[in-house]
Amino acid sequence: MSPRAPTLAPPTEELKARFGRNLTRCRERADVSQEELGFRASLHRTEISLLERGERMPRVDTAVRIAGSLGVALDELALGLEWKPGYTIVVPGEWDVVERPGSENGDQPADDPDG
């Protein structure tokens, strides 16, 4: 079996917006202007602005420089960021059991049309 190249899925709008809100919160808490943060992180002020507005998502090395320039841990900038795959792979014969409300004693909820 030949190895496949990884696929590049662009960051979602929500992911970029969440990072931007986190960045703005951390920058304002540090009482630093966008221009000062750009200088500290060796980025242009407009790049900081684009990140805060959720128009861009930084590379990891850029996020690390920003976090270090603000004196915060990287996880402060990544707070609430979550990625979910766009599809699910189902392997025949392997199923997760999902308990439904009321199923402990065999009862079905009153609004369940299959009950």
C-alpha cells in the first residue's frame, strides 16, 4: 500500500474567529497595542489586525512568537479551539453502544416515535 499525502483542510471561519477573540483578549489584558505586539513578535501590525479579525490563522511558529511576546502560554491563544473531522469512518463489526434516556430499565421516552 503506497503512502498518501496528507490533505490540507483550511481552517474554518469559527476557528479563525475564536483564535482572533483569544488573541484580542490576551493582548488587551497585557495592555499592549497591536503595533507594539507586532514589534515584539517581529510581525507587521496589519498581520496582528488580520489575526484578531479572524481573517487569518497563524502558523504554529507565529502563534508561539505571539504567545511569548504577550507572556502567555500558547494554550491561552488556543482556548476553545477544536477540530472535528468532516467525515466518520465506520468499520464493520465495531459499533459504539449509545444509551438513550430511560433505556436503563427498558422504557422508551414518551416522545420517542419508535417506542
